[in-house]
Amino acid sequence: MLGISIYNLVLISYNCQQSLSLIIAQKPIINGHLPTEKPLHSRKPLILATFSLQLTNIGESMEISDLVDLDLAEKAASKGLCYHCLGRQFAKHGHGMSNKERGFYLRNALISHLADESAKQKVVREPSECWLCSGLFNELPKFSEIVIKKLDPYQYDTFLIGSKIDAEIMDREERLWGELGNQHYEPIKAEINREVGKLVEAKVKKTVNFENPDITAVIDTRFDSVELQITPLFLYGRYKKLIRGIPQTRWDCKDCWGKGCEKCNYTGKMYDTSIEEIIAKVVMDDTKGADHSFHGMGREDIDARMLGNGRPFILEIKIPIKRHLELKKLEKRINLHSEGMVEVSDIRKSSKEEVVAIKDAKVLKTYDVEVEFAEPIKHAKLKEVVRAFKDRTIEQKTPKRVLHRRADKTRKRMVKDIDIETVDDKKAKFTITGESGIYVKELVHGDEGRTKPSIAEYLDVKCNIKTLDVMHIHDEDGGK
Ligand SMILES: [Zn+2]
Ligand SMILES: [Zn+2]
């Protein structure tokens, strides 16, 4: 006898979740050792492992061999598998142990179970080189070192390990699944990722995160190389645009598409600067990112200011090296460097999901429009505009000024509220609250009949828009 039976199957328990548990208890070791750093006898408690099988129909009589298919285990072990690869074929049996431990228990269970001496000889030892992984699991410490070195320049709190594994290994693994016909395996990638993750976690004192890691490190086990996927950093804030004449985001020169030409003074841009560039410059200094994108909750016209409570935005910093930011200080520095063009507030960390929410947000907006009439208008007539347009739905064809870049279609928008302040008989200020996407300028001047009804049409006078400002964005965070 090679080993004295180390394990006895002592208890089959049926618990209320309709699962059968087979508890393997440990007897004192007389011969054999666990292939881990820790000696087996130091392990407590005495009960080592619970093998459980989820069964939909519990048969009346249950034999042990129905629970852990030792024939399958024998078949797998006799392929010449390392403990990792053997345990992994039955990974869904038993909790709270690694595949390596599971493989060890299984091999020992086989040793005590098999009567036939030659069958026993086939499974008794861990082979010097595993038929399946060719010793890949011996390389885990090396992989973890490569990952740690690669991660070193970056600030991060969470990470995830991914891997690319030799096609031949994956192929052998799939063949084995076919041969065993066993559904309780785990793919080799999952184990490599998890085991390297554990080693890295212990070394760098950061945590693995499956949902939303700061960095994903993908190991290519064939070339001992690691590629990093750095999650962008998302910062939420609200901006005010205090001057007219700058766009929200960088506009490439129409002539050279950003390359730089005579027309754009070799800047590649239509405008010297933008809200995005003003804010991003400071954030890029802090994060050492590679690039940025700007996501606004809508955008105002270039000639309009954005005042009041400011417009929500999310700045996305790509490949940030630093992501631990002092946000209050950052906010102050942006405002200091914006030269009175832009003011930001409410800066906080955000997410990719919030970008979608901000882009899709349909919120009311309030505008101030200063209008000059071609002819004097009586105050009483002007007052009627309020009654005529409040809570009124208007139809707007795509304005002529944006027709070159947007499809020509008609849309309906509601004017929620309107208020008028007379300056003199040829000037007035309208305060208009409208549904998301309303073309306010066109509501006032009518766009040659493309918006119906319009204030110009109603007053029967040509309306010139002197200034337009966005005064309030009525989003949930925006306050009153
Ligand atoms: Zn192996
Ligand atoms: Zn150009």
C-alpha cells in the first residue's frame, strides 16, 4: 500500500438548498504531504473540504461515487496532470479551496479508493511536466513580478488580471473536457488570472476588482509580456462660460481637419481655445494623461454665455498616470488659470455610466434673450406674447444655420415658461424656459418660417437677437 488512507468520507449531508454535501475529514497523516508551503498538520479546522453538488432531483439512494465521480477523476489524473489542472477539472465541487488543494485531495482520494495496483500507479504522482499546462503554474510568481513592475508607474486602487494563453494548451484543455464529459471544470485562464491576482494583491496591497478595475493587466503567457488597459479617469463638474465666442469643445479647422494650415494660423483649430481645453489643461497636468474627451449635458451656441448654475459635464482623461487628485485644489487651479473665461464647481469623481446619463439627460433650460425689434412694439402687445407662448408646443424645422451638419427634420418642443422685460419700445429681454433641444433663437426670430409659431411671427415684426445666455439647467443636481 502506497499511502495509508488519509481521507475518510465520513458524512453525507443533505441540506435544505437541495445540495448534497460530502464532507471529507482528515485523519492524522502517516504518509504523504500536501504540496504547499504549509504542512498539512498545521491546517485547521480538522474538516478540510466540503464537496457539494447541486442536484435538481435528489435520488432516493445516493452512493458516494455518484457525488464525486472518481472514475472521471481517475481518467483525468491518469492523463498526467499537475495538482492545479486535476483540481480544476472539478472546480465546481467544493468551496474554500484552491484547485491545487482540490487536486491534491482528489489524488489522495483516488489512492485510497483504487484497488487495482497498476491503476493506482498511474495516478499516484504529480508528473514532472503536466500534460495539460506544461508547467505553466510554476510560472505564476514570475508573471506576478512582471505585472507588478508594469503597474509600478501608475496610481491605482483596484486592478484585474487577464491572460492570453498558448493555443495548444487551450486546445488540450478543450479536448480533455470533451473526453471527460464533465461540466464541473473551470477554464485555465480563470485560474491563472485568479492565482496571479492573489500574488499581486499580496505584494502591492491593492484589491482585485472584477466590475470596474482602475487597470487591467493582460498577461501573454507565451511571451512573458503584459499589456495594460488603463481605465480612463472621469471627473464630473459644472461649468460657467463667462465670455462669448468660444466653443464647448475643440473644433478642428474645416480646411485642414486639424493638421494646421494658413487659414487656421497653423493651429489646426477653428477657435483658439474651448471650455474643454481650458479645463483639461490643468487636469492633464495633474493626471499626466495621454488625451481627453469632454461630455457636456448639451451645449450652448458659441456666441452664448453659460451662466447661472452652470452646465454639468464630465471630463474623461485617457491613460491617467495619477488618479488620486485633490479635487478642491484642482477646482481652484482651473478657475485661477481660466483667465475669467470659465468657472467650474462641484468637481467630483464620476464614471463611464454617468457619461451616458449626462449625454441622454433631457432637462429644461432657461435662457435670457435680448431682442431688438425692427419697429417699435407696444408694451401691451408684448405682454400678450407671454399668454400666447406659455406651455405652447412649437414646431421647429432644423435651423438654417445648422442645416449643413444636421438632417433636415421637424421637431416639436414645448415652451414651458416665458417672461418679458421691456427695455424700451424697440428692445426687450425674454426669459424663456424650454424643453431640452429647443432652438431658442429660432423661437424668437422664426427662421424665415421654419419655426412655427415664432415670436416674430406673432408680433409681426422682425426680431434681431442681440445676446443669448443660458441661465439655468434644470437637472436633478442643479438646484433651483
Ligand atoms: Zn497543469
Ligand atoms: Zn487649418
